[in-house]
Amino acid sequence: MFFENKNMRLRSMQVDLYTDSEYQRRWEIARSVIRDKNADLMLILDCAREGYDTWFSGRKMVDTIIVPLEGDITAFLHREFDESCFDDISGVDYSRYTKQKKPDRELRGLAFKNLTGPDAVVDAILSAGAKRICLINSRLLTHSLKTGLEKEIPGLEIIDAKYDLDRLKIIKSAEELESIRYAAAAHEQLIEALKFIIRPGKKMSDINSEARKYLMGLGAYGDMHAFIAYLGKQDVPSMPPGAGPADPVIEYGDRFLTIYESNGYGGHHIAMGRNLILGKAGESYRKAIEFAAELNLFAASQMRPGNTLGNIRRATEKMALDAGTRLTRMCWMHGLNTDGYFEQFALNDYGMEWPITEGAVLHCHPVSIRKMPQGEEEAFLLNTYLVTKDGGKSLVDLKKRPFDIVEID
């Protein structure tokens, strides 16, 4: 029999995105923050936000994580939705409710547990004898949990350690970088495939569906911020992505922006976006995209350890203003995650003067304005960089997938 052990039927028993040593590396990062803060443990709330669940455990059903300085990490699973709070429960089928099962793979050093009641987290912290707690996602600390901790732990100190963890969390290991390369290869292949997928007479919905299926065939899965935005004709100002016609039938002369922030077989996301046109690009349009590429590369060149998000924004904004245009939008740098395209930090969420760290991976797309006789439109591309002492190093092979407009015959 092929499956000698019935558990081997589980995909996760045959293929794991990351090794145990990779998870242990991440746990040590969390513990280093606890030590730096002279605290006893770390408490991470609402772990699905910004990918703390998969980063710590490789699983998406985790709600709360407790990291002690020594001993097993506890990952509490999400509660099932309880419909008993409805005013009318006559139509509720309670037979479908089952106790949340543990994930099909345990990690040595991390224990998955069910949230058995509102006091489960308090009891776990009490059993660890903690008085100083590093808290992640402090804005999500509920009144009941806060008062429960304060009642049971006299002299409790809560330390907001989110930035301290996140500035280290976005530093990618060699194993993660290899995973990112898988995603980059998939995105590069998709751009080539779009030359055949984007054809006159097709609806945009069909093009997006076909492209998405192609990307999934290359290993992308989970949360994918992935679509092709219709921009209309190159001599007419485009609407912002999603604000134009609902489902146009495309024709020669139409142009598009690809926005792909998704993963590949390796599991980790990368961001890549390029401009395409069905036909030939005119001089004005080409110059606007060339300048967007210059802005992107300039911003990346500023990605050096110790530089801040604010410095990078101000320098890039000055470059745009000196060229007679301007930047728009704040959120054009952020991290990328496993199983989700968004892992903090972002310009509009974190303090702009926060220094970036060598080895961090950042998505970058400064958005400039293309001025036209009939009005204005946004112009930008997406790319992903590794922060090095010499500036951002592209994780997309720019020889294979340069910033040039992709012209489709």
C-alpha cells in the first residue's frame, strides 16, 4: 500500500513550506525582543493581522500566541463562531458545530491549544509567572482580558513591542529568500503569458480569470492581491484601478497595469507590477513610465540600513517635484508575508522616522502623476527589494523582467 501511515495522506505531512529550524529562528527573534525589554513573555493578539499566525506557526487558524522565554510556545486556535448571540436562534443548526481540531502537524517547541473560555489566556500567563509582558497589537487588547490580567497579576507591566518585533520579523532568512525566488519566477512567467492571454475581443473579467488560473498553476495560493487593471487608451487619462468600466471588451490601443502581490511554490509573497499595452506605446506614455521606473529605482537606492521611511519618501518626493510632477498616496513601501501579501510596515501605518533594517524585504511603488492636456493620471510600477548596505537589491530579475512597457502585438 502506498500510504503505510494514514496520516501521510495529509499534504502537510509530505510537504512543509519551511523547516523546523526556520520556525525556531523566528521564535528566537521574538525571545530576543523579550530579553531586550527585560520582560517575561510575549503576547500576540489577533494573529491573523499582518501574518503573525503563519510566521510563528505555519498555520492560519491561530488567534492568540504566548511566547515564554523558555519552554513551549502556546498557539491558541480560533474559536468557532457562536450563533447563540442571535436574537432569533430558531433556524440555527447546532449539529454542524464541532470542537476546533488541532492542526495536522505539531511543531516541536510550539503547542496548539483550544480557547476553552475567556480565562484561558489569563490562566496560561499566570502559569508562566509573568509580570512584564511584551504585547503585540496592543490596540486589540480587550477590556475583559486587560482587567483579567490586572486582577490576577499585581504590578503587571504591559510593554508595546510591536515595532521591535516587526523590524526584525521582516528580515528574511536564506530559506525565505529562496521561497521568494520561486514567487519571482512565477510572476516573470505570468508576464510572458499575458502576451497571449490579453487579446482583442476578450472581456477583462475573462483575462483576469485566465491569468489568475495560470498563476495558481505556477503554485500561487492563499491571499493573492493579484489583478490586471484596465487603463484605457494611452492618450486619455485613466481612471484609478477599479474605477473605470466594470467589464470592458478590450481592443487594440488599450493599456493595462498588472498588480501581482502573490506567492509561488515556496509560499512567500513577492510584489511585481508592470505596464502593458495592446499595440505600440507613444512617446508621452513611454516617458511617463520611464520616469516611474526612475523613481522606483531611486527609492530603492535609498533602502540602506539606518535610513528611515520618512527620509526615503522626502528624497523621492523631491525628485518628483524637481521633474515637474509630484507623488501621491502614502502607502508605497511595505513588507510581504507568507500566505498574505501584506506584512507591516507601510508608510501610512508606521512612524515615518522608523529606521529600516539590513536584510528586510520591501515592496516599492512610488506613485507619480503623469500630466496630460486633458488632465492627470497616476503612473507607477511595482517591484520588491532586499535592503542592503548599498541600497535595495531587486529580487525580481530586471534583465528578465525590466521596467519597460510590455508591448503586445
